Amino acid sequence: MSGGYFNYGCFRILQFADDLKHEIEINGDDSIDGFGDRIGQDFDQETLSRLVAAHKIIDTAGKLAREVEWLYSGDHGDESFCRIMDDILPASAA
């Protein structure tokens, strides 16, 4: 898996998804960081629910971007690309 056709942009999307997941997990954390700021954001449940939904979409987008990156880089053929895409993206969402 060499990738690189799109300068590994897929990993920026996946990193954003990981960072968002972490922020969701620490949402209610009352701890104080080294700068005296509260660690968690304390968003309400409705906002948190929408953040979780957004995370799922962003994470899926990152996975799709990674497979496109590998296809254009020659790490996938048509058949393996389509099979993996079907695994990531259910037929009803395509």
C-alpha cells in the first residue's frame, strides 16, 4: 500500500474523524488543563447526538477517500476496489 496519488489526503480526513471522536468522548470532562481551561466542551445531548452522526459520516468519508487513494495509486484493481467500497458503503447508501 503505497498510496500517494492524492498526497495522502485521506489521512487528514481520518485524523479529523479520530480527533472528533476523542472530543466527543471527553465532552463532559470537568478536568482543567495546564492553561486553566476546562477539558470538555459540555455540549447538550442533542448536539452530542448530531456530533456522533457527523463523526460516522466523516469517518466513512475518510475510509472511502483512502480506498480511492489506493485505486489511483495502483494499489487496487477495479474488482478489489469495488468489493471494498461495497463493504464500506452499504448498497442502500450508494
